[in-house]
Amino acid sequence: MCGRIFFLSAAILLAAANARSQDSSSNPGGSASSEATATDGPSAALKAVLSAACSQNQTEFVRFLTVRNREAFSRMTSPARVALMKRFVLLDEPGKPTASGNPVGRPLLRCQTTAVTTEMQIGGTELRNNIAFLPMEVRDASDTTGASVHQITMGMVREDGEWKLLSLGLLLLDLPALEVEWDAAEMETTERNAIEALTKVSAAVELYRNKYLRLPEYLRLPESLANLGPPLHGAANGQAAGLLDSDLANGMKSGYAIRYVIVGASTLGAPAKYELAATPLQYGRTGRRSLFRDSHGALHAADRRGAVGSEADPQVQ
């Protein structure tokens, strides 16, 4: 099944979840209890958080995080928040959640996308004071043989009278402890995206230069990134050439700010050149390295703690 992402960390987490599920005295096909079907009980809370994860609704999802995890979630970038929610369902893209019940009244949540539908069935609640454990089966809805079924146990904790996410199997949902690891992984991605963005901008500048050859030599370059963006109305032109998307034309891409500067042009005939720079919008969260494309086309990168790079920085091969 395309887009399959195991909960939280992959095989180790799934193994732990299976172990906890096998020890549980409840199962998804068992009889329903009044506590498990209560509208304000842990079963209802789990169904709501899975529904939020399915639709990638950050506002709704955060309601079911503990205070400590909620604070960490608020510090995460939007892409990182979405990545976390994806790990609670077996889908990459946002889906449409539909809640129902199985023949014995257990909650059943279907998460439907254009490509695939995931089915999540919540079992009977094992309640221990302010902590509840709920066994759950997750499967591809088109699977009639049970080959795709994953059995896990979700933990919930009562905090200020409301049920919040506690654990997956034997592993606590501890976002502050995972922040550093996730930030590092995300920064690698955003830095790669920033390098690709500089490459796209450079290609767009050259296309613009070649398209408007009738201008004097020192004016052939676009005056700003906005000249490379899509036109608001009508056909592309010298003021909005339609060579970049609106994000790049506004100098922003994947957690980086993009800068463009013309250098070397003069009325005496010196050819126009340009430099590009990309700096992290949130140093230490969306990126560490500052990127710099010099006027000769070489790319440089260094950790400048959020400041603009220069051609003195190490060259990227």
C-alpha cells in the first residue's frame, strides 16, 4: 500500500505496540462497555484524535496532547506537525474521516483518500484510575485477508478532566524528547530544498536574461525576484515573467529566505552578474547552514547562525 508510515518510529515501535496489545484483556471485537462508548471517555477521545490526524487538522489534534506535549508541538514547524500526524494513520495525504461502529458497537474510523482508505477499529477500554489502554486494529479497508492488519494499543491519560494521548504500546508519546531528532531530520530536508530553490532561481534568471536580450547589457537581469513570478493578470511579461512560483518570487521557500542581488553592472558596459543567498527563517529549527551562490555560479554553505553567507564559505560539491 502506497504511503504507508508506521506509527512514531517504524519496526521497533510496532513490535512494542504488538507486545502491549497481546497482553491486553480487551480486544477490538469484544463487547462494548458504557465507559468505552461514553462521549467524553477515552475511546471517544482516541476516535477524535485519529480523525484529526486523518484530516491533518492541527488545531483539533493539539487538543488531545498533554500540556507538555502541546508546548513542544507549538514549537514544531508546520511540516513537522503534519509529519507527526501522518504517523498516526497509514496515509501520506490528508483524508476524509468517517466514524461508525462495528456490529457490537465498537468505534470504527475510516480515513479515505483518493488513493486508499485506512480502517481503524478501537477495542474495549482497560481503565486504571486516570490511565486508559485501548487496543486497536489498523488495516487497509480493501484487505479481505487480514494481511495488512496491525494490532497496537494506545494509551490515554486524564489531565484536567480530559483524556489526552499518552503512549503507543509501551512507548510514551514524549514530543520534547523527540524534538531534537525531528528538528535535525527536518533541517536536512529544508536545506536540500533550499539548495534546489537556489538552482531554480538561477535557471529562471538565465531564462529571463535570454528572453529580454533587447535591453542594454547591464539591464538584462530582472530587477527583483518579483519579476520572475507569475503575473496577476494576463500574459507573462518583463515585470512578471511567470518563471517562478509565487513563494520563490516572494523570496521564501521551505523555511528559508531567498535573497537576490545584482552585482557588477555599470553604464560603461560591464556585464551584469548576480548573487543569491538563502538563510534559515528560524535558525536551528528550519535550518543551520546559510547558502550563497556567488556571481560565478559556485554554491557555498556554512553555519553562520542565521546570517547571510558569502563566497568565503566552503564550496558545496
